[in-house]
Amino acid sequence: MRLPNQVYVALMGAISLGVTENERLQGIAERLGDVEAEQEYSRNVRLLQEGRQLLIEEQHKLT
């Protein structure tokens, strides 16, 4: 099912904000020397980026 453009744009925006925030928190954790938190935020960034790619691929399949 193809998402309406407004929903697609909203999801992409939310994912981008999530990536940005997790990258910021990852940098803070790195400066504080909190390796566990840094790895968690890094993992979150990777998962969000994978989700964004899947969303893009699915949306293009249906066009």
C-alpha cells in the first residue's frame, strides 16, 4: 500500500529528527566516555537509517 505523500514526508522527517538527536547524544556520550551509551545511540542511528532506506524502497516499488 502506497503511503499518502503527507504521511511519507512526516515519517521521513521524524526519522531524520531521530537520527540527528541520536547522533547528538552519541557525541555527548563519547565526550563523557560512556561507551555503553555511545554504542546504544550508534545502534539507534543505524536502525533509523535502515528504516529510512526500507521506507524509501517500499515507496518506490509502489510508484
